[in-house]
Amino acid sequence: MGAAATTRRPGTAQRRAERAERILDAGTELVLRWGYDKTTIDDVARLAGVAKGTIYLHWGSREDLFAALMRRDRAEMIGAVRRRLREDPSTATLPGLFGHLAHEIHRRPLLQAAMVQDSAVLGKLVARKQTSTTTPEMVVPFGEYLATLREHGMVRDDLSVEDHLTVIAAVLHGSLVSLRMMPESLRVSDERAGELIGDTLARAFAADHPPSDAARAACADATREFVDQAYAVARAKLRESLGDDLPPEEGEPS
């Protein structure tokens, strides 16, 4: 685990968590501005207003710090998708889920860079083929989620899990690459991009017959459960990087 284990006086945990967040904010800003290869621990310490050695109290290396940046961004992204599903229950469908996901990815440049393997941002990490371990862990739950949708007639049953993943990945990644290549005047908003991606997936996966209200309700529950699982995995990965410095979730005591 990257976060250092130390004996702490009462009241120091919150200060450590706040300091870790400040360091992560500085690291994200600098990696996006200069790229990973040109960002040093000294730069991050200077922008965060801490001593260089302080960063090593939280992470053992620059690579550990970068992993924490990515894990925080991923956990926050999935948390935002969860909130959107709660705010608009009608979107608790497979197309709605990935529409929200697309919107959140489009507004998070660090995650975008990771998804398209942008060497200007990731630098030598691209050559190392850094990948998320979160995605493989969610393949089985996603298969179970799809099985529920098939059972209730919410998606085409002639497509395999691999087929669904292939289409979803192509649409999501394709949107990130294509929008980067388009002139600014032709780009749509992040919100609209999410809507279009959701609509595309709805058309690609639509079953032959309209589902019943009971089927819609069952699949809405399955959608929320799948996102809850993804969020739990993302938070667990973030905890590996932050340890006791992990900020509490909304509603948790600090």
C-alpha cells in the first residue's frame, strides 16, 4: 500500500486526508499541464505548499502518486454516475448508465488521457502499458448484469457479453478520439455527447419487444446494483493508495 502507516495523534487524520487531497489536486494540475514525464515530486510539493518529504509520507514514489491520481478520478467518476442515477431513476438502464459514464469521462481529461493512451500526458507510462485492474474485476459482475437484462427482455439476447463490451468500448473510445480531432466549432457539449452515446447504445441493444413495467423496475435495480459494485471496487483501489487518508464518503463520519 502506498500510504504510510504511522502513529497519529487524535485530530491528525482529517488534516492528513486534507493534505493528501491538496497534493493530489496539485499533481493532477501539473500532469495535465506538463505531462507525467516532466512533472517532478518537487513541482508537486511546491504547488501543494508542502515539503518534498511530506509527499513521501503518503506515497513511496512518483508512480504511486500517479496511481492515486487515477484511482481518485475513477472513484469520483463512478460516484457521479451513481448520483445521476438516483436523481433521474428513468435513466437506470444500460444505455442510460453508459450515457452518464460517457458524460463524466468527457469532463475528466486525466481519465480521457488514460483511455486513449495519450503520450503527451502519460509519457513513458504509455510504453509500460499501464492499465486499470478495476475493469477485469468488473467483467463477471457485468456479465451477471447483462444476464439480468436479457432475462427481462431489456437488451438483445443474440449478443454475447463480449459483443456488448466490444460495442460499448468502440462507442466510448471512438467518441473520445473523434471529438479531439474535430474543430472546436463542431464539438457538442459533454452533456450532449453523453446523450448521443446513450441513444446509440439504446438503438444497438434494443430488444424486439417493449419490456413490461415490472421488467423495467427489475433492470433499474440491477443497474444500480452494478454501479454500486463498481463504486465499491473503485473505492477499494483508492484505499490501497490513500490508506487512512481516504476521505469519507458522503454521509460517513469523518
